[in-house]
Amino acid sequence: MPVLDGLRGVAILLVFFNHAIAGPLRSSTLPIDVAARTVAYTGWVAVDLFFLLSGFLITGILLDTRGQPGWWPNFIARRALRIFPLYYGVLTVLFVLLPWLVRWSNPEFVTLQANQRWYWTYAVNLLAARTGGSGTPLFTSHLWSLSIEEQFYLIWPLIVWACRPRTLLRVAALAVIAGLAFRLGLVLHDPLNARAVYTLTPGRLDGLMTGAALAILARSPGGLLRLNAFAPLALGAGGLALGALAVWRGGLFVTDPVVAVAAYPLLALVFGALLVMAQTAPPAGRLVRMLSRASLGKWGKYSYAIYLVHYPVLGAIEWKTVFYQREVALLGGSRLPSVLLLAAVTMSLSYVLGWLSYHLYEKRFLSLKRYFSLQRSPARQSAARDATTLQRETEQSRSFARAS
């Protein structure tokens, strides 16, 4: 789906700018640096876009293949072939090869080695919440979101198996409400828990469940076309609400308890509306053409590997250089030019590593999926076709009728 690959591309670029620009500029007080840092910092919202896409695609696969023999084991095996080889490959380098090659006494490295069991068991999000981020040092903190994804992959298929689509919609709605109550309870108990809310699965269900609900609606009569008229209004209203929240709180900071409670459902609304618009817009429309660009789609195609490696690569370059450690003469002493250079180098290297990883390593495991077949039901797959395909078929039918 080129449009969804484009949305993944947007998400990985936003995450990248958050890490490569906001982080290095955090100690600068120059107005231009502060402005750039504030804008780049909001790139964290892209994680919610990844969550929404996961909820949409995974729920769609589960609904279209439900009832097959070996349905759940085959689904888990296919997910494992997609995720485990690269994830555990990175952990092997980090926790096995690196300590063998380099005997570091750095306290952060010692902490990382002591906490490695959380990484191997996809519990980095719990570790980050438990330690306030101090337990995930040396540019490994970003792995928390992959832990949430894996926990979702293990539990959600069983819920899909147990529920009819209408009941599943209610479950998704209740999960969002329960998540809101969970966040509210934590921050009321202690405002410092806002950072924990950011990484704990019960507090981050908004995007996953919104994506799941859209996948269910896409397979009902009328599909996502029923939401087409409301999507731009929802996108505008959600965007205005997020803007107002940012102005009120001085930015969308994940450590802010108000943002921790209110921002995630708004982000789910905005990204859900964007997904509906992307799925129902005409093929020649501006949004579809923009998201279907090959260059953006490639970032989306390699986004998993890029997400895994970009932060450690950034840390390695930062550690070995003085990119922004000294103020430069440009722009009145601003660190922004050197940080942008750092971002450009890191971005290029991360893309190359992502390309190499996919074509030389990941594809070898992806080819094994043929042993764990999940054939989509023709009736369900037909019901799930996106509106652009339906519109194209309708236009072709009309043209054929006129020619006849």
C-alpha cells in the first residue's frame, strides 16, 4: 500500500528530527536554537502514527484471515519473522559482541548491561517507566515503543478471535476510555508519573485502538467512505485542539501531566482522520500523490531498520565528534548549523544501513513466511478494499457501459 508506506515515511522522518535536532540543542539558550528545538521536539508524536498504522494493518490481517487452521500460531510466526531477526540481531551486537570487543567502565554502559534482561524480553517500556529513563542509557531508550508493539501483537489476536466485529468495536472504545482513566489516575497520584504514562502500554492504547476500529469499519458496509465527509473536520478540530494545548502548556512535552492526559486521544483523532483521508481520496488527489512518492515510500519500507539503528548511530557520531559541543560563528553563535550537519550525516548513514539491512538480512527471514501461510478470505478482502480502488473500478465500469 504505497499510501501507508508514505505515512510510515512521514513518521520515521519526524522521529528522526526529534532525536537528531531536539536532543543536541537541549542545552542551548539562543532564541533560534530554542525555536528549532521546540519544533523538532514535537516529532515524538510520530510514534502515535506508528501505533495507529499497526492497529489498522494488524487488525485488518487478523479479521481477513480469522478462522483458518493454525490462525494464531501462523500470525505469531509471521510477526516473529518480521521483527525478531533484526531486533535480536541488534541486541546481540549490543550485549554480546560489544562487551567482548570493548571493555568499558562507563557507568552508563554498566547500567545498560545490568538491565539487558528487560531488552531481551520486550519490556523496555516497563524499565523506562520504572527508572524514569535512567535505566535505558546510551541511546537505547527508543526501544520502549517496540515493546508496546510486541505486547499488542501477543494479546490483541486473542481478543479478535474471541469477539465479533461489533463487540470488537466496543472493546476498542472501552480500551481508550480505560487508558484515559489510567493516565488520569497516575498523574493525579503523582504528576511526575507523566513520563511513565508515556511508555506504559495501558496509557498508549489510543492510537492502536483507533487504528483497530478503522480496520473494523473498513470491513463493514460502506467502508471508510462513511467517514470521508467527517475526516477533514476531525483533522482540523484535532489539530486546533493540539495547537491550543501546546500554546497553553508552552509546548507538547511528554513530562507535562496535562499533555500526558489530553494529547494522546487528540493525536489518535488527527492521525485517524489523516488515514481515512489517505484511504478514501481519489488516486489523482494531492494527498495521495504526495504520500505515494517513491522517495517517501522507501523511507517507510525501511523504517523498521532505520528506527532501530538511527539513535545508536546518532550517539556514536556525537560521541566521536564535536559537532555541536562548541558554538560556531554562524548565526550569532547558534549551534543549529552544526546540528543540522549532524542530522544530515546521521540520516544518510541510517538510510544506507536500513537499505542494507532489508535487502541483505531481513528479506532472508521474510521469505520463510511462505511456510506459515495466512490466506485472506475473498469475501472479507473484498469488503476491505479501500475506496480509491472501488472508485477506480466504478469509473472503469461506467466507461465500459458508455462504450457499449
